Amino acid sequence: MAQKYNVILARRADRMLLSHTEFLARVSPSAARRLLADFRKATKQLAENPLMFPFADELDVPNIPLSTYRKCLFDKRYKAIYLIEGDNVYIDAVIDVRQENAELF
């Protein structure tokens, strides 16, 4: 049987996801529902094989070595930024790729 990972969403990432969802809901409730559904699919993929996604080396976060964080694109314009420690996947940020300069950490 394949290893299952525990996906843990940081409070900050949860707030970011909520903020994106609330913004979308004001414009298009169906788009907000799609965002959440795609996020659920992404977390299932992370639980099954988090190594399938590339490193997020473009983030260039001070004091964090390259090839530490990975990124999982979902709903075409959002990405979950996460790291793997043992059998845990920690999602630390959920960002809109159109806002690349957003404060991450």
C-alpha cells in the first residue's frame, strides 16, 4: 500500500484561502465553489504524492534554502506553497499567482 501523507494547513494559509474565496464569492459564487473544490483535489493529491510537484525555488525567501518549499498549482491561478517533513505535508501559503509579490512569510 502506498504511503499516505498528513496534509496540515497552517492558520496563515487557511486565512489566505478564505480571503481568496471571499473575494471570488463577491464576484462569482460558482468560481468560489470551484476554487474550494480544486483545493480539495489538490490536498488529496498532496496526501497521495507530494513529491510529484516541483520546487518553488522562484520564491527566493530569505534564510530558507532553495529546494525546501514546493508548489502545487490549482484552479489555474492559485498555488499552495508547502514543505514535506517525514509523513507530513505542511501548506504554509495559498497565493494567487497573479500577485507574485505578495508577502509569503
